Amino acid sequence: MKKIVVCLLSGGVDSTVAAVLKAKEPTTLVALLSVYYGQGAEQSEKRQSAVVADWLYHHFDSVIEHFYLRIDGTIRWTRRQRSARFKDPTGEEILLRGFVGWRHPEGGWSQAGYPSTRDEVFALMAAAGVEARLHDIPDTTEGEIVLATTGEDLFNFEDIEASTYTVHLNEVLARKMMPRRGKPMRIVLPLIEMTKAEVIRTGVEIGAPLELTWSCYFGEPGRPCGQCDQCKWRREAFQAAGVQDPASTV
Ligand SMILES: [Zn+2]
């Protein structure tokens, strides 16, 4: 009897701790999924998620795969492009910032890294991987999609609610083929009761490689910006946890 788990792995503290928690479970197989979608620190996230995944491979036989998935696209400029006609109250033309408007730190957003429907999309894509493995690996009996959403995320982003995953998206998953054939799969949020400081303390307790993690949404490769919400929250969380940030360069 085996459980197959797909852990979303950005290479940040939360997803790294969640992946280590799952890798330590007996009779669980873990696949890792990192998604690239033009995020501000894409190169850094790509590098750090690979470093964390290599660490997990090295330490746990249960970790079997690491997937990269890329969501890419460009605007199709046409003569009938109409989005350029929007102006702010002073008459200045408004520059729309691509399909999602949250990649850039400037502009006065208090939450420049606002993820919109990102996590819901990622959870459902990860579920496709879980279902394929439930189908392909004979002795698997159930599947999990692991999101490292913390209790603090619920506070920082007003539109994140645990029930979005644990109720609504799980209802979608219950209708899929493998669950109908007796191999259930569900989204789990192992860190949802924790603050970021508690995640860090848990990470220290279980020996998660916090020194390999990357949190910044922007910044140069290998050098966090130190200014964005993610950098600020990381700094505050390590302080609150009473732990020296082993990856700190700012
Ligand atoms: Zn930053």
C-alpha cells in the first residue's frame, strides 16, 4: 500500500519544509513539481528548486521525480489592439503589465507578489500528475497534492481560504477517473495551521535544508532584493523563530 504525493516546490522555505515532511512519511512516494510562469525571480527559483530537489533525492529514496513545467505566452499584437486606450485620471496612458499584473515591484502595490489564481491552477496541474501515477504505479492506493500554504498566507492574502482546496477543489478531484475507480486523491495543506516562524522551527527540527531555500520574488540571481514582501516576511519569520537565516546575504 503506497501513497503517491506531488509536492509543489518553489524552492522557498515553506515548500521545502512541506516536501521534507512528506518525504519522511513511510510508504509514501514523492514527486516534486516546479512551475515557471515568468515570475520575477524565475531563474533563482529554478536554480534553488533544483538544488533542494537534489538534496531531497540524496536524502530520501522515497523521492522519485522532479518535474519542471513551463507556462509561457506572449501578447499577440494586432492593429485592433484595444488595451492601449486606457488612461489614468490625469490622462496618462496606462501600461497594462501582461496577462497577470503582479510581476513588477514598482507601482505601489502593497503585495507585489499577489498570486491571483496561481495556486489553484498549480494544484489542479499537480493533480493530473498524481492521477497519472495512480494509474501507472500498480501498488499505489491513494494520492495527495501538497501545497505549502501557511496560516500566515491566509492572513496576508485575503482571497486565500483553506476551503478553496480542502473542499471545493477536492470536490473536483473526487469526480476524476482514478478516484471513481477506488484510488482517491486530495489536496492537503500540511502547514495551514502554522505561522512562517513555526514552519522555520519545524524545518530546523526535521533537518530541512533551509540554507538552500530562496524566497524573494525579484532580485538578482543568487541575491534577494531585500525589499519585497517575501524578503520582508522571510526576515521577520526567522527573527520570530529565533533562528539565524542560513541563506541570508542581505
Ligand atoms: Zn525580495
